[in-house]
Amino acid sequence: METTLLKKLLGTWTLVELTEVPVNGGEITYPMGENPKGLIIYNPDGYMSAQIMNPERSNFQQEHWTNATPEEYAQEAATYLAYSGPFKTDDKKQIVSHTIYISLFPELDWANTKQNCYF
């Protein structure tokens, strides 16, 4: 019997590449730089978490993050992406769908939407 996509995904994975491909054509971009760092975790309970960052991001000037300036916070948020929520797999289509439950950017249209990943 063939292993299901769910069983193949369970565990922690490191990011290899992050590209943004416009749906209607156009230039491919690298929103977190050309060598981003990231982890995605798939748990057997059906929840996932993704954390992605541009490794060239600046450090806060102050020793503790609570003393950072609004500009520093804006820069950090622009170079980091985080979201979590339930996921489902489709073995026939070889797709995993993430339903975004929480996100670093809750005001975006991502909240309570599905993002599909193809394998």
C-alpha cells in the first residue's frame, strides 16, 4: 500500500526556497530574499505552523525588543511571516491545504482562508 501524503508530511521541514509567482503572469519575486530561512511543522492532530524570515533582517538597536521603535517593528514585520492553523491533504491531487487560523498579519485576507501547496 502506498504511503499517504499525510504520513509523508508529518514532522518538521526546513524551507528550501520561497518564490512569489503572480497568478496573472509577471515577474517572479523573492519576498524574503534569495536565501530565506524557515520551518513548517505538520502535527498528527491536523495542525500546522509556518515561520519564514529573511536572514538578512536587521537587529533591534536596543537590547530588548520591547524598547524598539515603530520603524524597527515595521522592518521586522516586513521580513518575517508566521501563520498556523489546521491542514488537510488530498492524496489524489497531491495537495495540502492550510486554513489560516492565526497570522502575523491578521488584517490580511489570509485569515480563515485556505492556501494550497502542491507536491
